[in-house]
Amino acid sequence: MSDFKFQVINPLLHSELRLKIMVALDSLKSADFMYLCQITDSTRGNVSTQITTLKEAGYIEVSKSGIGRFSRVHSRTDPNVHFLDCDEW
């Protein structure tokens, strides 16, 4: 029998949308806000709320460029956070 054990998953990541965003950012390294809305099939309001939650928890970094209505939000995983590092499993 193997000594394999799953690590405890932070309850913050139990939200399906937050988990989708983290998986996308972990594999893509970074993504534009509208692209995250598209690939998660979620509204801008829902994605925005979850990005804010993930940012406040320290999982992702967010940068904004542009002015006013035409600003672009770009997200990426924090390089110090190892979200899906299978070597640790």
C-alpha cells in the first residue's frame, strides 16, 4: 500500500469558480479578465468577486492598465504560492 495522502485543500478553494480560476491561472501563468470570464462561463460580476477574494487571500496578483471603462485587468498566480505542485503530493 502506498504512503500517498492528499494535502488538505484550503476551504477558500471549495468554490467551483475560484477553483476554475486557480486551475486556469496555474496552467496559463496569467490571463486577461475577459478571458477568465469566457473560459469559466461566468459573469463579469462573479469573476470579479472571486478574483478579489483570491487576491485578498494572497493566491493571485492582479494588475490593471488603461483608463476608466476601457481598463484591462490581468491576473496571475502569485509566484510564491504553489497551488498545484504535484511534487509535494
